[in-house]
Amino acid sequence: MTNIKIIISVILLSIFGYALAQSGGGMNHAQHHSAQTTDNRVAVDFPPAMREHILTNMRDHLLAISQIQEAMGKGNYDKASKIAEDRLGMTSLKLHGAYESSKYMPQGMKDIGTTLHKSASQFAIEVQNSAVTGDLKPALLALSKTTNACVACHAGYKLK
Ligand code: HEC
């Protein structure tokens, strides 16, 4: 009898212990994650006016992405194409004074900027094709390549 009680308690304890270790492990895991949010981005120094200019552009980039999605949702593929080309694509470079601001960027940052503009121009073409073929997939892939460039630059760089 006693032996059986001991065996049962050992089993119960190990189950309880296992559950505790699991929840404890979960907590450690979460803590581990927050520790990983250390900011490793390269801080880039821009003159104050340029800084304002870039951040204003950035907010317009996000607005443009949102307007592109809205236009696509409404089947306005030409409109989506035009927003992408004019506000994010190669055509946007002059509008954004990109040559001026790129002087202050490290090469890696410039390259990601170029990827953004090229991908947006590619999207502008693909979404016009969608209007003809009815297939949105290539346009969506090009759009995700565009937003990947946003993500990549934000992961690597920040303003001082
Ligand atoms: C070549 C680099 C680069 C690319 C590409 C880029 N960004 Fe940024 N973005 C930045 C930097 C640097 C900041 C400032 C971040 C900081 O200092 O914490 C920023 C900030 C922003 C902000 C905050 C603006 C504010 O007022 O604080 C938004 C919104 C934003 N980006 C949207 C976008 C979107 C959307 C895209 C893609 C369509 C994009 N960005 C592409 C570099 C980039």
C-alpha cells in the first residue's frame, strides 16, 4: 500500500514538475525574446532638414502602399500601377530628392533603396498585366518584394 502511494506521488510529482518546467520554459522563452530586441540597427546621420524630408517621404510610402491595396481591391489596376510608379517606383526618385538624400546613406542602405524603387516599378508593370490576364499573383509577388525592401531597410538602419 505504502509503496503504491509513493509510486503514485512520484508519478504525480513528475507530471506536475513537467508541467511546471513547461510553463517555466515558456516564460524563459518569452524573456529570451525580449532580450533579443536589442537594437542592432546602424544609425545614419542626416542633416535635420533632410531628416524631416525623409520621414515625410516614409509616411507617404506607407500611405501609397495602403492606396495601392485599396485600388487593387476595387479592381482599379491602372490606378494601383500609377500610384506605385509615381510615389514608390523609379519615377519617384526625382520627386523625393533621392539623389540628394542618398549622399548620406551607407552603400547597403542605398542598395535597398534601389531595390525598393525597382520592385515598385516592376509591380507597376505586373499590375497592369493583371488587368489583362486577370491573374493577380505576379502583381502580389512584386508588391511583397517591394514591402520586403521596406522591412529590410528598417531592420538594418535608423536615423541618428
Ligand atoms: C533605404 C531605407 C528605407 C526604405 C527602403 C524604407 N524606409 Fe521607411 N524608414 C527608413 C528609416 C531609416 C526610418 C527611420 C527609422 C528610425 O530612425 O527609427 C524610416 C521610417 C519610416 C516610417 C516612420 C516615419 C516617421 O514619421 O517616423 C514609416 C511609416 C516608414 N519608414 C515607411 C516605409 C515604407 C512603407 C517603406 C516601403 C514602401 C519604407 N519605409 C522603405 C528607411 C527606409
